[in-house]
Amino acid sequence: MRKIARDIGYSATSIYLHFENKDALIHALIEEGMDRLLAALQTAEVEHPEDPAARLYALCRCFVDFGLDHPEYYEIMFMLHPEHMKRYPAAKYRQARRNLDVIAATLSAGMARGVFEVDDVRVAASSLWASLHGTVSLLLARRVDVRIDTDAFIEATLTQALRGVLAAGAHALLQPGLIV
């Protein structure tokens, strides 16, 4: 807490007025980050109410953009090893899972329209999330070959993500401009 206080220009005492300990501060940052990500996903979601493929692409792009635009939140939300903090409360974890639920709902809507074909919506949403997380993590850690264009790398990830859930013959249903 003293290091955090020094880095932000406050006294440790002033931080303790708001947070009981470092774990409480980390949990508050996780919750705030998850809420911000959810708001961004919900904005992306409503931009494509009639086209599940375009909506899923926008959601995936939103996730990647959030991670790259907010690396500090992203690291605390998804990359901070559990041994460095007290276990995140189950109730807050369920709240954070709303982010994944947005993707799962889009997959369900697309399945109902014959656009997507997956065996298990929750598993497919988690798999998409893992792929996106890998991309964001590699980019944040600067572990992508410097000869690979960042935008091309992101687009390749998004293309593969969509192709992985499209139903047979659904490519014709995609809006022009989607790169699938």
C-alpha cells in the first residue's frame, strides 16, 4: 500500500481511509474494470441488433480494444496471479461473468437464426474469450513477432474466432465488409 500511495502521490493513510487493505483495493479495481468492459460490450452489442455475426465480431473487437486501451485494468482483471491477492469473492465473480454472458447470448441468438453452430454455448464463449485473451496478452507483453502487423494479427484472430462458430453455409449470411 505504501508503494501504491507513493506512486500515486498520496499517503498510505489516505488509501486506508477508502480500502481496508491491498486485496480490497485490487478487488475494487477488478470490479471497476469488469463494469467498464461490460459497458463497452453492451454498447457494441446494440450496434448490431439484427446480425449476430456482425454483433459477435463487434464484441470480439471490443474485448481486444478494451484490453489494449486499458492495459492496467486488463492486467489486474485477467493476468494478476491469484497468489498475489485474496480470493475474489464468488458473488463478484458471478457479476464479472456477465461479460462472458454477452458473448454467450450472441452465440445463442446466432444459433437460433442458423448463423452459428456450437455444441455448448458456454464452452464456445469461453473458448472465444481465451483466444481473444491470448491475443491481448501477447500484444501487451510485446511477444508478437515485430514483422507481423498488429492490426493484421488482430484481424486474423477475429476472423478465426468467427469462422470457428459459423454454421455450415452461414458465410453467405454475413454482411459485406466482415472479413470472414
